[in-house]
Amino acid sequence: MTIGLTPSDFIWQGFMQGKKDGCKEWPIEGESLFSYREKPLPYMPFCYKHPQYWHVIEQETKRMGDMINSRKLFDDSEAVHPILEEKKSRLKRFMENYW
């Protein structure tokens, strides 16, 4: 068996996990999922806000059978926010220029 992994073209908005208003996960406004040297990296925002964000995950988890295969949140966010060059990860830009 061969398993291949590829880097993402961009970084997602930050999110928290825990318990908030009956939700187990929610996006953090104005936060990147990653930072570099204590500075947030440009990120792709989610198109859903709290609590709709969690409700979409719940509905898709039921529809697809598990949370890992629930892509609606990501697909919808990419459709609403086109991927601009500055949102692409540094690794992706490096690979495009030097690979």
C-alpha cells in the first residue's frame, strides 16, 4: 500500500475545540491556524460563523458517516473565498517556483 500526502495550498482560519453554546468546535474571528515567529500567517476564512459552523459539521458528519469525510465546510469556504496568491502557503509557492 502507498500513502501520499501533499501540502495544502493555504492555511485555514483558526478554531477552538471544547464546549460553547452546545457546540464542540467554532472558528476564531481574526485568527490564523498557524503563525511564524509569533506572527499570524495569511489564512483562508471559513464561510460559516459560530454556531452555524458547528451545525454544518454535525449535519455533514451524519450524512457522510464520519467527521473526517465531511468536506462541505471546506468546499463551501473555498467557493466563497477564492484562493489568492498571498493566501497560498510558502511551501506551495516554493514548489511552484523551484520544483
